[in-house]
Amino acid sequence: MARMHSRKGGRSGSKRPLREGTPNWVPYSEQELAELIVRLFKEGNSPSKIGITLRDQYGVPDVQQVTKKKMMQILKENNIPIEIPEDLQNLIKKAVSLRKHLDSHKKDMGNKHSLLLTESKIKRLVKYYTASGKLPAGWRYDSEKAKLMV
């Protein structure tokens, strides 16, 4: 008979504690933190990398807690356009890498399946982002253009 595993709550991992307002150990004001985010982005860091840097090097647990805005709102307010959302961009990079591998290893069926799954995820995300207005209405994923983007 198979052994049943149960988890309380159905989710693993830790959750952030509920906290109202800015923690008292954060030495940055809203304006200083916004300037820091813009500077880190202009240095070539992605939004997720900026969040990790702020947490590990600057002691900021959550940008939204301090500034009352999300990081993407701060970048948008400072006229920094982000053409493609980061999660979609990472999936496109993965698809390009898988396609490059498939060019030299044509019989790698596991890779072929992974490429199909990745491109399916890309198409679902594109559909969502065009509907929500984060991508232009006519935006389409094309594997040839993706090589040039990455």
C-alpha cells in the first residue's frame, strides 16, 4: 500500500510576518530608496536582482513596505520603460538556449519536449500580458526574433 504524505496547509516554505509600516531598522526614506532602485536598474540589474541586493546589502526587507509602492511603479514613475516583463524574458532566454541545443542534438527528445512546454508557457504569458496591457496588443513570440532579443 502506498504511503500517504500530508502537509498541514498544503504549502511549504516560510511566509513573511504581517507587519504594518516601515520597520524601524531600515535607514532609508521613501525617496532615498526610490533613487537607489533607479540607480541599481541603470547599472543593469533586473528587478529581482535589485530586490535581492536591497535585502542582502542594504537591509531593506520589502520595498513595498517602505515606499508604499511596488518596484515596477517606482521605475515607471521615473520614466524607465520595461518592454518585456522579467518572467517572460527569462522564459524566452530558456527557449533560445533549448533551441540552440536542439540544433546540434537533433535526437534529444527530452529537450524537444522541454522546448514545447517552455514555448507553451511563453504563449500563455503573452496572452495574459497583452490582455492586461503590459505588452502591446500585436505582440507575438517568434523564435527567430527571440534569438535577436537575447
